[in-house]
Amino acid sequence: MTPLWTSDDMELATGGAATAPFRVTGTVSIDTRTLVEGDLFVALKDVRDGHDFVEAAFKAGAAGALVSRKVGEGPQLVVDDVQGALEQLGIAARARSGAHRTAITGSAGKTSVKEMLARIYRALGPAHWSQKSFNNHWGRAADAGAYARSDRARRVRDRHVDAG
């Protein structure tokens, strides 16, 4: 199985340093409640500090963690800025993917249009679309960071654009 990310690839994309080699075979997760074995856990900081959940992520089967400071045991990629590194992963993932991408903007109806396009694209072959409305700087980067290396699927994203 081709990994989504290797620690070496992540080091190149982010400028970070891995504490040990690892391979992400799942996706990119910012929530330990939905993380599955093989995922990369991203320790973002907001109201709660994601670093407080790194050990729980490893107990849930995370392949590695993207952190700004080493926490406990388990392979981690240590970077200066977790949000910035997540964005860099998204940029690198999009660059290596041959997927056709469609962005939907506006103030109303984006989710419905996204679902209709996803059905159309699925009829043509593999397709990926946002399962939730990750309409913020975390969700866009995490979703893009999950682009598979060989992903040629049609990708649909709904996105809110603020006026002003």
C-alpha cells in the first residue's frame, strides 16, 4: 500500500524534523474522536491545545503526529508552526495530485451543489468530496493534505467566501 505521507516527505514539505520514521496510511485528522488507525494527528491549538491529545491519538492508532513540541512517545514531526505546516502539506499534496478540483463559492446553496457534483463525478470514476463543511483554514488544509499521491479523483469542495 502506498502511504499518504512518509515522515521523509513531510519533512521536505514542512521543514520539520521527525523524531522517528513513520508512514501515514490513513488520512489527516484534527480530532482524536474520529481518528482511525494509520491517520496523521495534527495537534492544532485553538480553545484547546491539540498537544493535550497526542497521547490519545497514539492510543487510537495514529501513525504519527504533527506537533510544535514533542509530547510523550510515538513518532512525531516537530515543526515551528503546526497550522503553517498543515498548510504546507496541503500545498504539497495538491502539487503531487493530478486530481481535477472544483471549488464552489457563494452565500447559499454550496452544500447542495457540492453533493450534486459529487454524484456526477462519481458516475465518471473515483471522486472525493468534503464529508463535513470544513469551511475554515484548518479544514481546507486538512482536506488537501489528504490528497493521495496517486489521486486522480475529481475533488469537490464547498467554500464560504465572506464579502468584505
